[in-house]
Amino acid sequence: MTQDPARLRLGRIRCLQAVVNALLTNSELPQALCFVPRQVEYISSGKGNALGIFTEPTSESKRLGEIKNDTPVKVVAKGLDKWNEEGHWVQLTEESHAKLVKEKSSSGDSAKPLGWMLVVNSKVSVAQETGPNLNPLPAKKNVRGLTVGSSAVATKWEEAVEHAYSVRIGGAAQAAKDLEACCDVEAVKKLRQVPDNWTLEHDEELARFTVNAKLKENSLDVMLDTMTGELSEYVQSVRASSESDEAQTLLDGGDSDTYWESDGNTGKHWLRLTIKSGVVIRRLTVIVDEEDGNFVPQTVDVAVGNTVESLLVVRTVDLDTLPTEPELTLYENAPASFKYIELRIRRCFSDGVDTRIRGIRIVPATVQVAGLNQSLFDNADLANFPKLDQNIPKEMLYRRALLLKRAITLFDSVVCLITPTWKHSIDSLTKYKSIRQLLVLSAIRSSLLSAFLRESTSSGSSKMPVIHLNRRLAREHAQDPLADPSGKNALFSQMYEALKPQNCSSVLDYRWPGRQDQWWECVFSNEGMIDQGGGFRETLSELSEELSPSACDVPLPLKLFSRTPNQTHDSSNLYRDTYIPTPGCTQYERYTWIGQLMGACLRSREHLILALPPFIWKQLNGEPVTWEQDFATVDGTQVKMVEALAAMTAADFDKRFGGLLMYSVTLSDGSLANLIPNGADIAVEYEQRLSYAELVKKVRMEESKKQVDAIRKGLLLTIPQAVLDLVTWQELEQFICGDPDLSVDSMRRTAHYDDGLNETSTIVKHLWAALESFTNDERSRFLRFVTGRRRLPAPLWICDGRGGGSTTEALPESATCSSTLFLPNYPNVKVAAEKIRYAVYHCVAIDTDTNPYE
């Protein structure tokens, strides 16, 4: 992109704005975005087996003929291709079909199907690492600069966008004629068709479905990655901070015993690749070996630039656990060709001094990106996506998803020009916040988020604060909050006061590096714990429980949050376990501190689990909220009552209310708010019911606005606005609170085993079988027992019990500082489940590193 003329960049931004307007108004997407070339020319590989021609894009359909692949053969296909589980398919044009398929004419058969050919066979290419069956012929340029083939057809939708929206002599009318002359008009018309009653919410759900479906399939990108060459094809030389001769051998590749091992000081190791001219990186990975242990890099900065002096860090990779796969992806989707790429190894696992890299692999941008797999839609189960499960043809969903992917690809290509952190921005992210739910399709968003967080990271305090807490007083307060209305003994209040600058001798900005795994050290009164991280994580878990208790029948220790009316009034609502900032609570500084803690959790691997409804999360993220959809997650009964008022007859109104409905409303904390002066004493007449309903909506929707604004203020003190602009409210919740899905499979993926144990060990099998019988809440308790955290991600280290031998009496033990479980050898699953369940309910915080009475 940086090599394109400025007007072409501007053209892409103009088209992106037109896309946003079309999405918001539920109208057809721009014609240029939907561009399909009339035809594309290919040449067969000229080697290998004969290439079949089929009636449908599947090898199971009727075979119409074949091409002998002993010499290259020219094939002309229609522009609209298809991808499925078998690979990449194209349909022949009528002329090419007639030339390549020798059919016998038959009377009355006027609509013969045009043949389909497989460009890339995914199964063969992956298994045998062969190239494609057909290769596209290089395009030429016409006098207007538009890419054309020998038959004057365009080949790329990106090029059509630039042609239509760039400032050109002749204007838009001429550009439209140019594109119409070389596009497949019928294919474009089909792509632009908007399903009936389609809205932006349908697009958002379609984007989520596409992402979820692609996560479950074997990505076709794997197939295309096999078509890359040796590293020396793309890299001119490799230099290193030390042992440069060894580093240069990485260019040879193919030898698993060859590696580069650094020799120097911790955090000072680097590899610098000199990239050959014109090579644009689609993906860069390094080869590592889990068996190398503390030689494996854990934190790597990737810097790019065209001079050594101007290298700019564009991504930081920070791993939680040793990688189990040999390839570690460090950089993806470079916006341009850079002369240098430098890999800076900042830290190795287990504080290793030196690092070891066994290989480097580059996938260039010239390798074709796998298209959207239509099989995902043909076999789709849309039960969990109700907006899509409305008898909408699967083919239409596929076409719409294809356009959404194009739109976000367009966004990715210009986002570097519209993000606030770039010096030469010519636009703003503000215009694109309305489509942030679609950005889950972005290929570079995660890199942008990492960059924004990294650039706003502080060095932190030189000395870790030490805070003294009395959990016994906090537990006594939780049992009877009315005895201390101020809540000064609550753990939240103790921590809030202890971490004030004047009390801890440090000014905390909560913008610590993500790898900082402990923010403060806890000294618990009359408890024998040496806090090396476990006590700190315990405080976050206990703060979560004080702010939004998981049990619905316990008193609230603090006045900062109130139970939503849905907890008691609406048994049918999905959000019956949530809390809302208490209307009328004026402790704004404490709300801001909560926001800072939330921001710190987003930056790190820690969690602050706040059970807030979507209505609150959306406001924290700056997304719009509605009464019918969003406030219903707070008070569904009130929403239904207001809806009923509009349809109510005068007789029904008098029968139901009879002068009892006043110009007042009950807020979420049970307090009464007047809708007009002295409203509690003024009855609502039937003719006034609609204006009354609007007043109710306004007051209820804004009842916690000041408190939410204070929390958001704290968030923005710790994370950049651009981060909130790029993430969805669902992602914001998961970043801060962790993954609520505590399936055994998800926990198993985070587990590591001590020497002598593995997945097949009897005690390990008993552990996972026991956890299968646990409820999600019990698994959360188990996670906290071992790690101090209540949600994933959290590493689990499983060791053999300290007693040795089979037992039915011993309880499991844990060391939360190291997230380690010491598991006794139980004779069966039943005993294991019984003992583990008892421990997680009754033995939380059992660390006894020291004797408190010594």
C-alpha cells in the first residue's frame, strides 16, 4: 500500500466510507467492492495427472472430460470462483468449455452445464506438497492503468475499488463504464443482492458465525502455505547479536539439527533479516522445540523498517506457556515490503539466559490467500445464530459473508492511515466504530491492539507495593454488612486505601507490561502465606466476589453495585445473575479505581470477574444501547410493561392501574425517582401513557450513567481509546473477566505435567474424569483453588501427591503462587471427585509457607 499513489489510498478510504454507509442503511454495497471479472486466464502446470472437468464444483459430480497435463494448456474461466473442502474451483467460460470438452450434440439439450475445474487440490497439495493444477496468467495494463488480460477483463476487486473511487480525469461516470465493460454483470448483481429484512445486526451475527466456523475447520491457508519456497528465496542475509555464522545457516533450512544459539546477555539477543527487494511478508514464523526448555523464546519484539536506524517495533509476542507446536508465528500481513525485519528476543522461558531458534519460515504475499470455504455454509448448523436461521438461502449467506470479508480486507489495507497513533493520519477511527462487531474478521486487528497497548505501557514502579490486609475482618463484614454501612473493613476498602500513593509510597498507573504477573505483594494478618503471586491473585478473586457475589442469596458487602431487577423479577431472562452500578452512589473515585483495575486486567493475564449485563459492557466500550434489546438485560419486566402501555386500550388501562400509576419509577437499587416535579403524587392519565413511557425510558437508561462514566474514565486511564474502538463489548468482557467456558477440554489444553506424569497416567485420568462430573461453578472453584483465578486462561501444573502411594484419605494440595496442584493417587474416580470437591469448597487459601505465630 505505501507504494501506491496517494490517490489510490484515498480511493480505498472513500470506498470504505461508502461501505459503512451502506451497512448502516441496509442498502446494496458499492458495486466496485462486488466486482467480479468477466473471465480469468489460467495455464495448466504441464505435469502430473490429467485434470478433470466436472458438472459441479466437486469431484463426486459427473465427469465431463479431462485435460492431459503432460504439456501446459490454456484455460479461460469465469471470474467468480468457489472454495470448498476439496480446494479452489473455477467454472469454464462457454468458449473454453466448448474447446476443452468434446460432447456429443443431442436434440433438445439447450442448457448444458459449464464445466468446473480444480485450481488447487487441498488434499493432494497438503499431503504431497505439490503446486496448483492451474496458475493464473500474469495480467497486463491498459491505457487507463486498469489490470486487464488478453481479452480486456479486470482480475481484482481491489483494483476496481481504486479505479472507481480515486480522483481521476473523466470522473465517476467514466470509471463506472470502465468497470462495467470488464465485469461479470450477472455475478455482480447477485453479490450485491441484500436478503429481505436484512440489518447490520444480521451482518454482525454472520461475522461471528464465520469466525466460529473457521476456528473449527482445518484452514485452507495450511494448504497454500505448502507452496512456499526456501527461506533464501525471500531473504538475502541473516545477521545476529552473536554467532552470526550459525544464524546464516538458517537460510539453508530443511535440517532439524541446525539451529542458532545466542551467546550473550539476557534480553539482548536479536536476529536481523535482510529481505529481498519487493518481497512482502504474509506470515513469518520461527521454528522452536519444546524440549529446548529455557532456550525457547517467551517474549519477542518484531521491528521492521528500511534502515537499521529507523526500525520500528510493530508487534510483541508474549507467550504464557511453552509452545507445543514447532512453528511460532511472529508477524503477519505486512502492509508493504521492508528491507529489514528484526526479531528481538526479550525473554526466554524460566528466565533462560540464551535462546535457540531452529529455523525461520516466510510465506510471501504472492501466495494466494484461501477463499471463504462455502462448505461452512452448506453444512452449517445455525441453531445458535437465530438471525441467520430464518430460511435465508445458504448460497445468499455465503455471498454476503464473502462481501463482508472483502470489506474488512479493505479496512485492513488502510487502517494504518486512520488510526490515531500514526503521525500522518488522514481520517479517524470514529467513523468505523459502528462496524466494530465486524472487525472480528480482521487479519491485523490483534497486531494493532498489541501495538497500541505496547506503546502506552509504562515501566511501572521500581518497587512493588506491599499492602497489609485483614481477611478475617472482611469475612465478618460480609456476613453482616449492616453493622458497618461504610464498608471500611471490606477487602475492597482495605485495598483501595492501602494502594493510595500516600500509603504505599508509589504512584500506580496500572499500565504495567502484560508479562508483569504480580502488581502488589500481600501480607495477610494472622495468615502464614509468603505472597509470590498467589496471594495477589487471591485478592482479585475476592474483590470480584465482593463487588458482584456469585450467590444470589447473600448480602452485598458494598454499596457500589446493586443486583439487577432481573435477579428477582424476571425468571425468563438470560441475565439473571448480573449487577449494575448503584444509582445514586457518589463514590466516583472508587468507580474510577475499578476501571483502572479492569484496564490492568485487559493488559495482563489476570481477571476481575464482574457480572455486568451487556447494557453496561456496551456503554463501557462506547457502543450504542437500546431500550428493547439492551435495557431488557437489566430489567426485562419494566421493558415489557412499557411495551404493553403502547398497545393498551383505555378500558384495560383503567382496569390495570385505576389511578395508581404515578409519574415516578423504581430504580435498580429500589429507590424511587420522580419523572416530573412531585411526580410520586401525580397520577398518569391514559392519554399521557406514551409520554410517561418515554420519561421512564430516559430515566432508567441513565440511572447509572455517572457511575458508568467514572468506570470508563478509569479504563481510559490505563488503555488507549483506540483499543476500545477496535474491540467488541463481548471481547472487552472476556479480556477483563476471562473465559466463562470452563469445559474440561479447555482446562486440559492449559495443563502441564511434572516429570513422570502425562495424559495417560492413572491419577491424571481420574482428575479429568472427576472434573467432568463437576458443575461449571465447581470447576471455577477448582481453578481458584489451584491458581487463584476463577476463569481461563490460567496455566495448570499437575504434580504427583506428596504422600505417594494409593490413598482414600489425603486431600489435594495447591501452591497458587506457581499454579501447581499436588494430586494424591486416588484408587478411583469416585474418591478423586469426593476429595477434590471437598478441597475446593473448604480449603481455599491453604498455603502455610510460614508460621504466623513465629
